[in-house]
Amino acid sequence: MTAQAAASPLLASFRDSYRDLVRYLTRRTGSADEARDVAHDTWLRLADMGLRDTPPVQCESEARAYVFTMARNLVTDRRRHESVAQRHAQALPGAGQGVPDESEALMYRQAIDAVEAALATVPERARQVFLRHRVNGEDQGALAAEFGISRNMVERDMMLAMDRVQAAMEQWHGGAPQTKRGSGRRRALSALLGVAGLGVLGTSAWRALRLLLPQWQHLAATGHGQTLRQPLPDGGSVTLDAQSRVQLTYYAARRSAQLLAGAAFFDVARDAERPFVVDVPQSGSGGDGGVRVTVLGTRFGVERLPGGDVEVQVESGRVRVESLGADGEVRAAHELHPGQALRVPMPPGKGPAAPQVRSGVPAAPWRQGVVVLNDVPLGEAVERLRRYLPRPVDVDGSAAALRLSGQVRIAQAEDFVRALPSAVSVRVRLAQGRWSVAAR
């Protein structure tokens, strides 16, 4: 999405009115799931409109009215499209079979096979919990009581099942041949999961497949010295620090973010039906192991620190932080409250066996132009500042181990390097456009 779209008063009105809009659409459609889908489509339409295409609005009430009118029209378009598609399907030979052509039908069966094979690898209890809650809509509390486990264990079982199936679907989608009409697998599968595909099999695997296909994806990234605020389809947002990357993916049953580099601050809209999950994969692990942060609605920061550790800071609400092994199993878990922070050693097993939760810690202070150093090695401090420093800095081994604390203004990061001899026992030299720091 462009910066112009982000500045649109209509997008701002959408974010402010998101909950009211979903309630309004739920009444019109009779389905909370469809209401969220339409809200997402509305956001995409608004995001695609440049400022020159945005109609003039004089006040917030006019912007809100325009957003609600667009959403209502999208509902009307959906109903019209469904009616046409149903008439077309009934006119086709073999109507009611829901199979557009042989190549798409083959792809559909392959997708179903992939889902069923993935579910077969999930432990029986986790598979039952996932299917009965996410697919059949059974209450988590009732499932916990039936299986004699906690609600947290129910959520963990569901996450395990979703991870397995999503991995299988990504592998299935990655090696896809083109259909004979030239469209990709995702496009053809989307058609199969639309009106033409309704009622074909009605299996748990098919319904799980609908849950696990992404509804929206976006890769947000920043360069050296840059920050970015990325609005999200549900009215939340993610703000990226310099030299950061985050992959955002929304599914029917959960919202997912993968922090690939740097640091991000998440302002998550509450949605009890769709938890927001941030995964920080272990560097060089190919996606195995790492840290997982799970929330419903809150404000918190996550940062990949030099050396691989991960730090989570909470501004409001509560978050669950889990350290995952290479097998995906939870090795340790903590619940953080406002003002608390936790540094999780990576890989698991490095550092203290029980990392200590710190209190009174600001969340993502880089948003206010500050980097906070809390008794960290000089080498790590310099690595964290490289995102903003205009010139490279070399730190020798003996100096890198020296520890220091304090706050550094991002705008004055180079002044911090220049003033290091007054804080620790080092010599600093600038030559040929590079800083060098050595122990005295």
C-alpha cells in the first residue's frame, strides 16, 4: 500500500469505524465471517484508491458514510455475483457437481489430499480439538473439560494443527503447475472454494482448507534510517523500525505476522475469534524453532536483537510469549502485562534457564527516537545502532565485551559513538569514512 493511501481520510475513518462496520455488515449478511470478508474487501478498495481518486469529504461523518456505503455496495455485488454463478452452474452439464474442469478438479483433490495428509500427522487430541473448534465451531471450554486439559492447552493443540496444515499447503502451492487456461493454482483453487465449490464434498478437510487459505498477505519492509506505519485490514497497525521486515498474513481463523528482521510495534485490534500471532523464527533455522507471541488485542513491541535473542515489550493488554524448539514444541512460556519486557535467549538453552521478566520497560522506545541500552555489551549496542548510523563502525573483540547502560537519541547516534571514551575504556577513531572502536 502506498504512503498516499495510508494518508487517506477514508482509510482513517475505516480504522476508527472497523468494529461498527463489522457489526453493520453482520446484520446485513447474517454471517460474522462474511462480514469480516466484506470489511477486508472494503479496506482493499480504499487502499487502492490514490489521493487523487478519493472523493472530497468535509468531515468525519461524511468519510464514515462513504465507507459504509462502499461496504453495503460490496454486499450487493456479492449477492448479485452469487445469483449469476448459481444460474450459470445450473445451466452447465452435470450441474451440482461443482467441478469447473478436469485440471481444476485434479488440483482440488490434490489440495484436499494435502490437508488430510497433514492432519494425519497431528496427534489425535490436537487433531480433534482443531477440527471440532475451528471447523465445527465447538466451544473451547467444553473441549477443555471433555479432554481434561486447560484452555491454554486447547489453543496450543490448535496452533500445532494449523502449523502442520499450513506447512503442507505452502509446499503444495509452491510446486504447482499451471492450469491449462494459464491461471495459477491459487486462482483456480479460489474459484473452487467459491460458489462453484460449495457443497461438493463437505468434508472436514475441505472446511479446514478454507480456513487455511490466506485472505490477505503483505510484506512490509524499511531501509536504513527509515520507519513505516502499515495499516492492517482489521483496523490495527504495525510500525516498523529501520532495516526491518515483517510478513503479514490473515487467515479466516487467525492473523499471523512473521518478524524476519529488525523490530516492530504491533497495535492489534481485538478479535476473540482470530488471535494475532507473531512468529520470530530462529536465525538460519529455516523456520524451525524461535519465539511465538500470541494476543487477541493489545499493543506491544518485538525486536530481533544482535546475536539472535528476541525481546518482547508490552504497552497495554497481555501477551503470551513462547520459546519453541526445532520440533515446534513449546520449551518455555511466559505471560507479560503492561510495562513488562522479556528477553528470550536464542537458540533455546542459551543463557539463563528461566529468563527474568523486567518491569517498568517502555515498549518500542525507538518510536520516540530513543534506543534504550540496559547493561548490554558494547558490540550489541553498536549493532542495534547500525540501523541509523550514517557511517560503518568496527568494534574490536576486547572492546565489544565492555558493558554499558543508558539512552541514545537516534538522531544523535554518531555523537554516541564519538563520546564512547567518556563512558567506557575505549579509543575511537574516524578514518576513511569508518569509525573504529578499540579497547584502551
